[in-house]
Amino acid sequence: MSKRTDNRHRIATICSRATGLPLNVCHQWAASGLITRAQPVPDAVDVEQRAFEAQLVLVLADRLRHEQVDGALLGFTRVDPAPGRLSLKLHPAMADRVVAELLPRIDARYGGMRGVAGLRLMGSPGLWRLSRLASDVHIRLLHPHPAWTPILPEDDKEVTYLWRRNPRRLHGIEARLPERGWGEERDWLLSRLLRRNMLVNQAGAAHGWANTYTTGSRGVVIEWCCAISRDHMARRLVRSGLTAVPPGMPGGQPPDHEHLARYGQLHLGEALVTVRQGSCPEQRPVSPGRYR
């Protein structure tokens, strides 16, 4: 095997392990130059697409904590992260829950909006996509059962689902929210985390779930006990290009990734993903009611 071929194989292997895509697809990407040693998983090239993907991670990490099934920590079992689009394969037992948590709603007990502002579910069985109103940004949803249609909750005295009342336009509360999130660095980092879904899922390999939550809008934390060490998880994420400084981003030299990985804190500027190991709990913690 030539040095060039061996290098492409390494890049393709990292891509396949991070995304769940077949190795031959990643080999094709490596041969065409779509993925490289510095960035073995394709980035989202569009600013709005990265922001949309980052918002999904923030909502799902916070809402699915402790309640995941089969280690699908964000509800997905595979990603297809092409530069101009993203496809996510849903875990069948979590599919309805994932969509319900992402759709925007007003929760009287919470005192504000939950879900992703401006997000709507579009399409039909086999062609579902999460779309952002007033833009071309969307994410395709794949399901192992082609006829799947999500079963979604109805309004009640405490929860008003904005997507049902305003299916094709923004509700007033959505329109008043800022369009962008916490910042460009956060969007890059969390969009990349979503595109490395299979690496994230390793934290739930032992028990089928892990503790995931957000640190405000700055980033996310992933806590688990068994199956993979913190150092191994952090180093795999680093090698996958999670914290590589994007071209043109200000901020000087990239940080010492190996040093950061040893502490489980993976930075891109001020944005942060923390991976952390704890003691093994006797049972799954109790979480709040669903869809709230």
C-alpha cells in the first residue's frame, strides 16, 4: 500500500467511525479531496446551516438527558454529512420524541419558548425534513420504516405548539428572537459534533443512555460512566477535526488539542464541548415529563 493510499484509508476510517457511513463512501470522499487529514468529516459550508445544526444539538442534549435508548444520545444512529446538506437517521424508538422536542412551542410553566424557533416539519413519509422558515436551510430525516409519520402531542392548557398554529410563517414570539445563536464559534463546534454522531453515541454504549446537558448557549456536556474512557473519547473527537480552526476564523494559533483532550474540555474559541466520566449509577436518573 502506497503512502498516499494508506493516508486516504486512515482518513476514510475516521470518517466512517464518526458518521456511521460505509467505509467505501468515505474512501470516495477521501480520493476526491472532500475530506482530508485536517478535516476527515465534511463541514457545513453555509453559515445558516451551521447555526441550525447547532440549535438542534442544544435542544436535544438538554431535553433527552438520561432518556436515550440504545446509546442514541441525540436520537440518531447515523449521519450523512455532505457539505451542502445533512441527513440524520432516527432511532425508531426515539423518532417521535426527537421531532416533538425540536418543534417550537410555548410552555406556560417554563415561561417561554422551547424547541427551535422557526423550525417546521415538512414533507411526507420517506421524504421528511426539518426546515427553517424563510430560508433554504433544512435537514433530511431518515427512518428505518419508510412509512413512518411522527405521532406528535396536541395542545393542552400549558403548552401551545407554534408549528401547528403557524405552519408556514413565524409566530410573533419566534420573530422577536435573534436569528443567530451564541456565536460563530459555537455554531461551528456544535454543527461538527452533530456530524460526528457515532463518536458521541459511544458514551452511551454500556447502558444505552448518558447524561447530556447544555452550558447556557456556549456548548454541551456529555457525562457517562462505562464503555469508553474520557481520554479516548476526547482524543477521537480531536482526531476527527472537531476543534480544528476553520479557514478564515480569527483567533491566532489553534489550541493544544492534546492537552485539552486530557481534561475533557474541547474548545473552539470560547465555545466548549466537555466530555466527562463519573461513577456508575445504580439506576437511570428520573427526568422531567416528556415534551415539556
